[in-house]
Amino acid sequence: MEFIKSTEIKSLSNPGVVSRQLLNPDNSTSTRVTITEVHLEPRASQPRHTHDSSEQIWYALKGTGKLLLENDTEKPFEAGDVVRFADKDVHGLHNGGDEEFIYVSITAPPIHFGYAYQKEK
């Protein structure tokens, strides 16, 4: 069993975005998943990107946003929605709302997301 205290969870950040690394290669021996809790301030974005060999599932907990998809397409994404991105699917998120947007991301196999963020807390 692994137990991770809330005080031991590190956060990674970019302007307007904080990603709490709930379960990742730095605090777990899991070879199956990374779990993150992502917070976007109003009007903040995560740019379109892909993961070559991992799929992701996002579960929106709070707020209203738009998924940024392939070919400059967008799709509404709001609290209660779930989306799955296969390997190499283009994805990103824009919080166009007036409140914080929060979602949980499950990535399999695990990824260490430090490369994608400017700061670690």
C-alpha cells in the first residue's frame, strides 16, 4: 500500500494553471497511472498538445471551459463531463468562465509532467 499525505503533494504551475501531482513517478511506484488535479484560473489555458504513448481521461469537477482539439476545433467541457484522449490525440483546455475550472486527469502509462511546467511548489 502507498499512502500520500496531502502535505506531501507537490504542485507544478504555469501562469494561471496549477497541477497538483496526486500520484506520479516522484511519489509512487505505480507503473500504471499518473493522477493530477488541475486548476485553471478564469481565462487561463493549457495549449494544445499530444502524448505519444499515453492516454488521458479528464473528469471535470468545477467550472465551464472549452476543449481545444485538432484542426482548431473546440468542444464545451463542464463540471460532470468526462473525456478520454487516446495516444497522440490533440488536446488542451481554455477556461473562458468567470470562476476557477478544476479537473482530475488520469494518465496511463504514467508521465512525469515536470517538463510541461515552469515552477514546482
